[in-house]
Amino acid sequence: MPAYDARVLRTFLQDGRLVSIPAQEKKRQAILRYLLDRCFAEDRAYPESEVNERLRQYHDDVAALRRYLVVAGLMTRAGGEYRRAG
């Protein structure tokens, strides 16, 4: 893990949960990469309910996290299912 990402995670994670979602894009990207690796390690389709359940372990605003993951190009959404991009 790059030193920058580790520093961001130390700042925004407390007891394994996100204190807040970073407003700054570069910091948010570090958080999103972390969540992608932790929550969606398998390359398979995830129904929206499962995505919500997995993300809720880290922060209650799952809709924002889902949207950020898709907008960042880290996940794709089709037919109510999410999948790791690329």
C-alpha cells in the first residue's frame, strides 16, 4: 500500500469504520480502493442488497459509497448488480 493511502486510512478510519467520506477526490480514491479490496475481492456480480450490507460495515451512507465506486470506475452497475471494473 502506498504511504499516501496508508496515511489517509489512518486519518479516516477509526475502529475499522469510516469517520467520514473524504471530500477531496484524491483522499476519497484511496478510501474507495481500500473498500473495493476489502468488500469486493471476488470478481463476480454483487446484488445491490449485498453491496449495501458490505459497505454498511464501514459507513452508513452506502448510497454515496456505491455511487462513488461507480463514478470512480472501480465498479460497474448493470441490471441492479455491481461488479468490479476491468
